[in-house]
Amino acid sequence: MIYYGILIALLSTLFGQFFRLELAGGAILFLDLFLPALFFSWCAKLIFQKRNIWTELKKFPVFFEGLLVVAIFLVSLFIAGINMTTIEFATSGFYLFRYTFLFLFSVVVYNEYSEFLETKEHINKIKIFFLQYITFIAVGLAILGFLQLYLYPDFRAMAEKGWDPHIGRLLSTWFDPNFLGSFFSFILTLLAGIFGVYTKKYPILSFNFSQNKKNFTQFYNKKITGIFIFITLLLLIALLLTYSRSALLAFILPTFILGIIYFRGLLLSLSFAIILLLPFSPRATERITDGIHSAVSITETNSMFVPDPTARLRVENMQQGLQLAHQNFWTGIGFNTIRLHKTKNIHSSGGFDSSLLTTLVTSGIFGLIAFLFFYFRLA
């Protein structure tokens, strides 16, 4: 039962913001209800099997590091809570509740699958299964995104509900092109890495065409290869239609490195193809040009260019975050209390464009150090 619960929790990301209940300045998502139920079901299972819950929790390699992060976040919230109303404190604390159960969800996943991690073969099977599963989720998000782009391309009407007024960008059910694009970039990078490792072992992209054909016939399943190519192209198109420069950069940089390592010829060909095809997409050309001009205007003092509206807002966002961090360096302003320090009450006002800056501002330097320690231990 727990296995199915884990799969349902992951699959629920497909629904994004559709299962969202607005409540007192915050919102309740499907996972906010499902993850606690899953965790306590797991605890009940351990009790039924006469296993110690604390012992099982400690099996997670970074359990104490994660617990330390949660504790520091909680302390920062209580310090800030002195000057907050009951509703403000409860709203801020609810996100910590969500964060805690997301962490405990990772503990449950590790515990449930740890019995299958005894051999390298079992580990590889688990990796392949989860890669296939999250790739399926990414494909689902892409298809829903195409439907959204066709049926509801103009998001300006959603601005009154706190969402950014995007026009002609693929948002899917997440309503955020940058976040969605980053997820597509992550999946595409994984697929590119797998493709690179396999083609290095059985080359089909070398200049020895007869050997390419022989290897493809002998080592590649045509049906699986066709599905792989189709999924990659589908996700790549979805990524491009988000028109997210940060997400595209997150895909290009690691893919470029993989290209140098595994398939230089293909990388060169694709680079030329992109340069030739770019003029046929005015929107993409505009986004890239604006991005270059914005970067130049920010890095050069006497630049003739000015940042585009998106870049300007991000610079202002970072400046505001750094100012708050400087004023509340040690303990922060309190976990998930950024919204109380901003004038605009929109969904993106709950944090800054950098997650590390958000951590520093809300929980202080101790929270940032604990979070980085947890992150690198997890990696």
C-alpha cells in the first residue's frame, strides 16, 4: 500500500495548481493532505510489524541534517512570531508543515526501497523505474501544457488571483513557465546523459557510418529508440514554448558539457541548426536578444542597453532580498514571512528568485549554513 502511495504522491504533480484551496492568505494543495496521511500510514505499518519508528527514521542517511534544518526554520519562525498576528503565524507555519512532510516523504521512500538497494543490479532497476516514471509525468505535463497553450494562451485574467500575466507561454498545470521549464530541463539532461553513455559504448553517431549501422542493428531496439527520440523532441518543444531563459540555460550548459564528452559532431550540427532556425521564431529571438542586452546593461556601468521588464524585476527582487538579509543577518525575518514584507500580494511574493537568498533572508546565516550542509550531504 505504501508503494502505491509513493507513486500517487509523485503522480499528483501532474495536477499542479488544479487541486488548490485558497485559505487565509495561503493555500492547501493535494499533497498537504496526502503526505501526512501517507507518513502516518507508514508509521502504522511499522507498529503493526513491531518495528521501532525512530530506528527506521534514523536509517535515512541525512535524517539528522534535515531535522536540524527544520529545527532552525522553526526557531526563526518563533522569533518572528512575537510581532505577528495569530493568522500570520499560522499561515507562515503551515508552509513549514508542508516542508517537513516533504522531507519525511523522502525518508519513507528511502526506507521502503532500501531493501532493494542491496546489489548494483537492484539499484539500477530502481533508478530506471523512477526515471521512467518521472519522464512519464514530464510528458503528461507537456501534453497538458500544449492544451493550455491552445485553449488558454492569455493568462492576464489570472492576474487578479495572484498569478503572473503570461501571454503565449506554456504553463501547463503549474502556472509557472520558469519552474516548469526547469523541470523539463532536468529530465532532458538526464535523458541526454543516458543517451551519451549508451552511444559511447555502442557508437551510432561517429563518422564511420557502416559501423554506426552495424551497432544500431545489433544493440538498439528500434521501437524503444523511436519512443526515446519522440519523448525527447516532445519535451524539448515544450521547454522552448515556455520561453524561459533561465530554464533554457539550465538545459544548454549541462547538455553542452555532455556533448563535448560524448558526441561532439552531433553538438556541432545541432548548434548550426539552432542558429539557422532561430530567425524563424521571432518570440524566441526577442527573448534571447533581450536577455543578452539585459546581461550587458547589468554588468556594464555605461551600457547603452537597459534591462527588459523581467530582468529589471529580478534585479530589484535580488536587491530587496539582499537588503533584508543584511538587516536580519543572524536569525532572519522568520520562515515563510517574506510575504509580510512585500507590498504586492501575489503567489510569487512568498520568496525571492534565488532559493538560497530566500533561505538566508528567512532563517539567517545559521539556516543557510544548515541548508547547504544538508544539500551537499544529500548530493
